[in-house]
Amino acid sequence: LQNPYLTKENKMDEIEGWYDELGFFYEIMLDDEKMEILKNKNVEHDEEEINILLNIDYNNKTKEIRDLIRKKGIPHNIRKKVWWKASNAGKEKKKMRKKIKTEYDTHSHSYSNNDGNENRKDVDDPYQYYLNQFNKLHKNHHIKLEIEQDVLRTFPGHKDLNTDILDRMRRVLGAFTMSNKETGYCQSMNFISFIILLIIEDEEKSFYMFNRLLCDYLDGYYSRSLVRVLSDCEVVDKLIEERFPDLNELFKKYRIEVPLFATSWFMTIFINTLTSKVALRVWDCLIYEQNINIIFYGTLSILGILKEKLLNSSGSMIVQTLKNDPFFIVDFDDILNEALRQGSFKSKELIDLREKEYIDKKNELSQYKQRREILSLKSKTHFTQEQINDLQIQYKHLAKGKESLNRAEFAKLISNVAPWFKNNEEAIDNYFNAFDTNEDGKIEFLELGVGLSVIFKGSSEEKLRLVFNTFDVDASGFIDKDEFRYLLEFVYRTFYDDDTSVPDIDDLVTVIFNQIGENVETLTFDQFIEVSLIEPLLVKAFLPPSIDRIEQHNVVMIKEIPILVNEDSYAKILQENKKQQQSSSSSSSSSSSSSSSQHKVKETDSLLNKGTPKSFEEEACVNCCIIS
């Protein structure tokens, strides 16, 4: 992939537009008056103000400094220093060192089998530690492809857009993705990383600043579900209804949803909405105040400024106005004055509203996700509807109201269903990684269901595919000799540790690859199946649960699936679920007693699946008692 603006420097001459003083290119033309304001209206700071901004203790926020930054901003020539100090991004390095040390101590068995010394050295250099993890990913890994796609379309035409800054963006985004697997990579991060690199310049500092901004200032905005962004859009919707009732009527009439325009405003902090000179004034306020309210003030101010034009528009013209006209706001004072005219938010009320909308949106998305997971499991697994319902009941009990299992919770679960891996941290890590198909560092119900289906009901080919994906560490679609050597070491160490006839691993790798063909350096999945015929002990280890293994380890099976918890807990869960259904049935038959009936249900009952057929519950309880 090539960025045309890197190879054809005169390309922009063919497009009508203009550059601002920070090198950003805009195709939307301004009239002479606005261009004059943008180019020549510069806020001057006296020497005392500059010294204050450079030398104050940013741990103690003051109204005086807040007002100074709101009214005058931060001079561009000292923005780098002030942003770094005001954000406290320097503390991120210490936090990450602690996080990595915990990772290392927990998973030291994994490091010791690979390049443990290198990993150990990187504990003191978090950026390099996570960058190394990113660099180990195959060039066709989905994370690298997603980042690459977005990097190449970041601010096309910017004067500083060159190979160097694009490479630095790739590294910062890649390291961040590996350090925040639960968040992963998300569109719009590319714009944020570019701005930070442009201002901070230093690559390592930019990484910590980027992490600080996304994980603290905008926490939750870049999750895979975008639940926080969508819930904040609901907050804006309520604020529009309160402050601009006529605008609210217009939006309702033409079905203009707030996420249509506000999602981009939020996730890029207006850098794609306003000119860079104005947008960076918003960033100045956000970075100093560390308060998400700045986003709401900015959004409501823009809408207030555009209000009259919006009210005189209809249909698609409303959308075009929301998309293009914020660029015509060339003076930050207009945004500030509009915010002052509207008045400040009542902080506690806004916090409460954000929390309410977040909970509501999270529940809405969760219910949709559960329905989607059930449908997906029916098509992607060998489980029946009854078995899926049963697994869902147990999963909710284990997850304790959350939507996913962390590694510790997964370790407890896998030790129940596959006791031959109990206390084998390396095996648990490998299975965790195999189940975690979206690589977010947690196991969702869909991932768990698919993984258990392969282990307990899958065909031999499906089980081999699970093994292949587990040890294809760089997700290249191939297993190279190093990965195969690690696989063999793991198998013999885990399953045949007491066997004195274990062969020399290096010799075995050479023999197997030579039998596949001359000069073979990697194995495709089809070749991996051939390997199973050459070394059957390899495959036997990964085809649990055989009847012998199940009986040997006393794995409790109900309805041809393993129970994920111990037998006593399983019976209790089903009894509680039955009690909840009875309570629901009672409440539906008598509306007058509905409220009191619901209050009698235990809090833990809300974690259980309401959709499980009663007959299945009773039968499962009987089976559980028989096994006991």
C-alpha cells in the first residue's frame, strides 16, 4: 500500500484548498474575512504567563490557570512541554513497569521457554516491551493490517506527512494495542496518535501521552462496542432537548441521530471537525482540566453557533451543515463565548446522567450481544439449544455479572472441565490464547462455547485446527520450526513427562520436516495433519476428552457436556434459576404483587438465564443428583 501524498509531492497542487499554519490541508474554502481571522488573530502571552505555564505544579489545578488556558490557550512553541507536564503522562511509564512485572511473574513459564532474557530486560522499558510484542506479529496479522489501513489515510496532504512520522505512528499504535489488549485497536486512534506525535515529537513520550489520553481522559471511548461513546451521545441528546428544544424537534422530524455527527467529534476530539488551530485550543483545555465535560461544552457550543442555519435547513442539508460548517468556526473565542452564554453544567447532575445512560446503553448492547451469541453458537458449535442454555447459566455464574472471564477465572473453569491441565500454567495460557480469538485478553461466552465445542464434541480436524492456531504464535497461517519445536516441548513436558523414551526434540523437528519435504521451513494446516500421522503421540495429547481420560479425571458430564463448576454449585445455580422463573411467573399472573415478588429474588438470580426451559432445569437437576 502506498500513500499517494508521499510519492507525489505536487499532488495537492491539483486540488483546490489551502494549508494552515500547522501544515494541515483543507479543501473547504473560507472567505477572505475568515481566512484573515484564522491567519492573523493570534493570542499573545506575556512573559509572566509563559513562565507560569512552564513552571507551575500541574498536580494542583487552579481556577486562575484554568481561566488563562481557556481564554488564551497554550502558546504553540511551548505546547510540547506543557502538555507533557499537565497530563502527568510521565507517570504512565511507572504504572506500566508494575503491570509488566506482574505479567512476567505470572507467566514466567512462557518467557523461560522463549526469549526470556530479552523479555526480562524489557520490563524496565515498557514501550520497547510492547513494541517487541507487536513486531513479532506476522505482517498479515489483522492488527497490523487494520493499523496500516488507517495510518495511510491519516490527514492526507499534511506537510509533515512523511515516511518517518508514518513509521512512528505504526509503532505507537502497535505498542498501545499490545499494552491494552482489552481495548485493542480502534478507528480514530490514528488521528489522535498523529496529533500527539506532531506536538510531543519524542516517540516514547508520545506513546505514554497517547496511553494517558485514551485510558484516562477518554476511558471507554475506544472499546470494541463503543458503548461509552454511544451513551455519551445519549447524554448530548438529552442536553439538546433541554437547551435547544427547537433543534431537538428538527432532529426528530428528520431522524437525525446524535451519533451520526457526534461520534467523530468525540473520538477525534474535534480535530476532524474544526480547523487545527481551533481544535488544539479544545485539546489545551481538556489536557489541563482532565475533565470530559470539555467535550460536551465543545459539542453544545458548535450546535449553538450553527443553530440558526440548521433550523433553516432540511433533510440532507442538515447533515451537510453538521459535517462541513464547524470548519467555518475559525475563532475559538466564538466557542468559548457560546459556552458561557449557555451556562455551565451542574457537575453532579451531568455525572449522574452519564452514568445512567452508560448503564442503560451497556444493558441494551449486552442483551443484543447475548441474543447474537446464542444464534452464533447454534450455527458454529455442535451443541444443542438445551446445552447452550445450560452453558450460559453456568457462564453467567462464573462471570459474576461481567460479560467476560479474565485469565484467573478461565483457569478455574478449564481446571474443572479438563483436570489434566490443572496447575499447568503453561497449558492454561495456551488454551486461553486459543479460546481468545479476538485477542482482547478475555474470554466471552461465544469464544468459550466455540472452544468447548471443539474440545468435547469437535471432529479430529477441528481439534487439530485448534492446536494449529494455538501454536501459530504470530498468526501467519503457518507453523515454522521454532513454533513447532515449542509445540513438541510443550506436549512432551505436559503429557509425557514421566516417559523416559521421549526423543531429542531438535532431532524430531528435523525428521518430521524432512519427511514432509526437502527444504520445508514452515507447515501449512494440511501439512500439520500429515504430521499427526508421523507423530501420533503429538495429536493424542490434543484430542481430549477420550473416554479413558474423562473417567480417569472424574470429569462430570451432564447432557454430554462438562459442567463448568463443581456439582454442588451446579445444582444450586439451577435451583436459583428455577426460583427466579417461578417468581417471574408469579409476578406476571398478579400485577399487584409484581413489585414485591421481584424484591424477594436474590441478587445473584439476576445473573442467571431466564430463557432456560423449566423441563430442562428439572431434568438437569435430577441428572446432577444421580451423578452425585
